[in-house]
Amino acid sequence: MTDKYTPFAAEGLILDIDLSGIDETAANLDGLPADLEMALTIAMNKSLSLLQAEVSARTPIGVSGDLRKGINYQFISPFPELVGSVGSPTPYAPPIEHGRKPGRMPPVDAIKFWVIRKLQIPEEKAEGVAWAIAKSIAKRGFSPEGDVGPKGAKMFEEGLKASEQYIIQLFDSAVGRATAKANDST
């Protein structure tokens, strides 16, 4: 994992995996660990890919589309921990996700780029406009919807909500397939 990668988690995802039927496999546990590891690893990859797609679909395009294009996932830890992350390397992902409270002024250079591209202000006037916008954000906060204050786009939070049930089903099915295979071989 690089230092520039910024993972996001709405509140964390707790998966309830039903392991009923595993007692019947006690007589033939030799194949279960490998089958279970493979099934859960595949479920984790599918889950991360699904979550990435759901978050990307909810991410504002902005000026360059870099934020949306930069949504990616990493499979961080293999079985048995199975840890993954969906995030973005762009420094403005957190303020887009959460909005921004009033306070410190944001970087003027990033806003200048936005002013030139989005507002089509000539470059020689863009810095002044960017300073005015940065001062306004420092005073009133920022929301990607254009409202004042930190509402945020919530693309990670909403993407997780939209995919949570499917992710749980992926893991439940993976466990079911692995235990069924072990039961079939007994």
C-alpha cells in the first residue's frame, strides 16, 4: 500500500456469515480449508469490485473526472483476515465525500485549475477568482452540491449501503459452496 492511497470506510462492514452445516463436514475437513479459502478470496475480490463500481457511479465527475477515474480497490490482506479497501489517491476525495467545514483556506492552486476549466475564466484572472472562492470556502464551508456547509457527496457511504446486501450474499454463497463441496466428498 502506498502512502498516497487514501482508503475510505463509511462505518465498516460487518458480515454475518452463516456457517451452519459445517458440523457435517467434520469427517472430511481435509479439503474444506482450501476450498473455503478459495471461495472466500473470490468473494472478497468480487465484493471489492462491486463496491468500487457502486462508489464510482456515485462520484461527481467534476472538472477532469480524475476523482471518479481514481476510485480503486486494494486487496490488502489474504485469508483468513480478508481485508480490502476502496478509496482514492486524490487529496480532494475526503472533502467531496464529507463536505468541508468552515475554517482553514483550501489550496488555491487546485481551485485555480477548477476556475479555468469549469468556469472558463481566463488564466490571467483565474488566480483572483480562485482566492475569492478559497476565502469563501474557509468562511462558509463547502458541499459538492453547491450548498454552504459540509454535506458531502457521500459516494463511499452510499456505495457501501447499496452493495452491502450483495456483499453479504457473496460471502454466504461462498461458504455454502465450500461446505457443500466438502459434504459431497464425504
